[in-house]
Amino acid sequence: VERHEDPVAAVAAIRSIRRRELFRISAGQVLGPSDPERSGAALSDVAVAAVDGALLVARRVGDPEGTVDFAVVGMGRFGGHELGFGSDVDVLFVHRARPGVDEEPATRTAGWIAEEFRRLLMAPSGDPPLDVDADLRPEGRHGPLSRSLGSYAAYYARWSAPWEAQALLRAEVVAGDADLGSAFTDLIDPLRWSDSTSADDVREVRRLKARMEAERLPRGADPTLHTKLGRGGLSDVEWVVQLLQLQHAHRVATMRTTRTLGALHAAVGAGLLDEHDAGELGSAWRLASAMRDAVTLVRGRPADQVPSDVRDLRAVAFVLGYPMDDAGRMVDDYRRTTRRARSVMERLFYGTTPG
């Protein structure tokens, strides 16, 4: 970044390096063995570097006098260091006016930085874009792109809903001013690691999950072969883990992590989950992550559904270490693993026993 005065050239260099790293990581996945935890961490590290570099550029252009502190908070799989090959990056933007600077111009400057940051990373180019999604911010798309630390505090004190506390379980500052990032973390920790999760909150989390299952699965999708929203897929495992965090992380410090499998292992260590159930959930999460990555690599675009096309299916089998003529066994293994995880999920999350 520092070698280029022109902001477009600086971010072009970042994106070129990112493309090279994406190729390196994908080659490792194809040549095997497939390891979604390792690749997820590597892809997340690359995204953090790209975000950090683009933020430096946007601030250099938009706030050369240094009137605001600014930080980027990773959310979702980005905050959890669990990105896949087709993942965008979910973020929040937070700012703070420096001494002697009025709040209104500081907010305008921060908004410009956030907009320019996204534009530079997402602009059409010969290198793949890094799609930056800020829709998890307070008030969603209708809210300001960047909020001051004080504005976040006021919003969460007055309007915070259970789903927002759940979303913040995976919030981690990834770039920007360290002091501001620490202040934001101090602000949200009492909310996400609260000891006041009520029975009504638990019912609301369950209601939201049931609604998502009913409404968000694409029309015509096979629910047994959808890696993200299907039965026993990524969403099922992550919601079980997050409900346990909402209920117990206030007293179990090891569960205060943005990593899904880290929180799952901590729940076992705290006696909240037996090893068999955790094993079923962890196996499904790893396999769904690996399958999703393999499908994306084979098709060259993000995809959540296990393909039905025979050629694609054989290629996915190869990426996952199966003989290419044994793709049927791969699908059977996927269905069996996720079916077991769904059984555990229904018992632990909904409190029901599958019929």
C-alpha cells in the first residue's frame, strides 16, 4: 500500500496478492487432504490483510488530517475465522471523533471512509472482489453505515434484541485503531456474554431458527444436501453452539470465543455437552464446510447445494479425497453424517426427539 500514492493502484496491489493467496490455498485443498479448519483460518487471514490494507488507503484519502478513529469489526464466519472460498465478509464499522472534532463532521468522514473502503474492494477488476456486507449493523440497511461508539452504546442499551446478542457472539475487531477496537469489545461483551438470557429469549432464538428453516431454503433445494441451511448442515450446528453460548458463556470463560468448534469443545469441557453429541455436530460441521468449499472450487462460483450433475459430483468427490467413480458413497456419507447431527440438534436446540 505504501508504495502506491494512487488509491486505486494501492488496492489493486492488495487484490492481486489476495488472488495469488486464494490460488495457493485452493491448490492445497485440491491436492489434499481437505481441511476446512485450516483453509478457513487461511482464507480469513488473507481477508483480514486485504481489509487492513484497503482501510489504510481509504483513511489516507478520506481523512488525511486524522480527525476520526475508525475500526472494522468482523462478523459471522469472518469474525469466527471460518471463511469459505465463496464467502463474503460480514462487518460492522465503528468510529470515534478525536479530541476537538465535532460529532457531525466526524460521522460524515467515517461514512465516506466506509463507502470508499467497500468500493475499492468490490470494484470490477481482473482480480476477484472481496464482497463486504454490512447488513448486520443496527437497523440493517436502513441504519448508518458507520456508527460512533456512543451511538452503538445508546442503540444497544435501548433497542438490542436477542438476535443481535447472538450475532455479536462472532464479533471480532479485525482492522483499524486498536484502542477503539478494545473499547467496542468492552461495550459488547456484557451484551453477548450476559447472564440474563431468559426463557423468552431462548424461545425467540428457537422461533427465529424455525422461521429461517421454513423461509430461507431455496425453492427446489434438497434439504438433505444443502450445506448451509439443510438438515444437519452449518446453520444447525452453529445455532446449537450459539444457544449454548447465550445460556452459559457468562460463567464459562472458555466458551467466550467466536470460533464454532472452539466453543463446542469448551462446552464439552464444562460438562454442558457430552463428547458423543459434540463429535456428531463437529463431524457434520467439518464435512459441510469441506463440501461447500469443494463445490465452490469445482464450479468456480459460490454454491451451497451438493450438485446433482454427474461431472460436477465426480469432481467434488476428487477434491474431498474420494475415488471419482465413488461419488455416490460421498453423498451417502454426507447424508448419514448430517442426519446424525440433525438428530442431536433437534434434541439439544428444540428439546425434541425426532420421530
